[in-house]
Amino acid sequence: MNMATPASKAINFTPKPGMMIFTNSWLMHSFTRHAADKPIKFVHFNLTVIPAPQQSCPAPAAEVI
């Protein structure tokens, strides 16, 4: 379980304080029960890239202060 190969069906990670893990949204994931005194904090978000909208007028010049 701790040696990932192209044939791996599952990989286990032991989270450490401050660790962030980014994966594709289609990647199956789950959490198991743990024996820690503090609860697990999990943040799930979706990030999307879209084309910038067409500008109908030129953008104003940046002000340099």
C-alpha cells in the first residue's frame, strides 16, 4: 500500500499537519475512521478555467502610484 505503481488499485496517505492533497475530481477517494482526538478537516472544492469574456471597450491604463 505504500509503493505506488501503475498497477496500484489503492494508495494510502498518512496526513501531516498542513498537508494539502490535490487530485482530479474523478479520482475516487474516501476517508476511514481514525483514532485521533481531533476531527479530520476536509475541504472539497471545484476549480474551473473558462475563456476571458470579450472586452467591448479598451481597459483603462493601470494607475502607477
